Amino acid sequence: QVQLVESGGGLVQAGGSLRLSCAASGNIFRLNTMNTMGWYRQAPGKQRELVADITRGGSTNYADSVKGRFTISRENARNTVYLQMNSLKPEDTAIYYCKWTGSNYDYWGQGTQVTVSS
């Protein structure tokens, strides 16, 4: 079992910044295996989409819509992943979900609301 605890969501004006954090805890052996941690988002009426993810070794992947604005990073010693979001746009408004993906298991956080006002 792996638990994901998210923080950092909130309300900001367009052009502002937010930093999301997600800390994974639980089965230590599982947490230390090869895995990817990432952020997904889902806006009203739309499908959930990948925002960014990062492997344990540090390889990253970003959605085209956030490249140059968002930065994902992780701290393996604390099993924590971050998403620095700059130059936020109203189109970024969504529920953001943290995800931990392993070879045989995957886990989702509860989601945190990010709202960007005009």
C-alpha cells in the first residue's frame, strides 16, 4: 500500500505561480523500486490528461501545453514529487492528481483544486 498526500493547490490570478507537492508513504520496499511519479489534471467536461511525470532516475515528460511554464522534480529520499507552475493561465484550472506508477501497481492521490482567475 502506498499513500499519496498532496498539498499546494489553491486560487491564483492569471500570471501567478503555485507549487504542488505530493508525498508518498507506506510500503518502503515498494517505494524504493523503479517507479514514476507524476501529475495529471482534469478540467470539467474533459478527460484526465498527463501534465508531467518523472522517473526515479530523473527523466521527465511534459504535456505540450505546459512546456516552458511548469517544472516537475522529485526528492527520492522523501518520496516526494513537486510541480512548480509558473505563468498560470485560466486554462490551467483543473483538479490536479498525483500518481505513483510502478511495474505492477499504481496509486492516485485524492486530487487538489487549482483555480486560475482572469
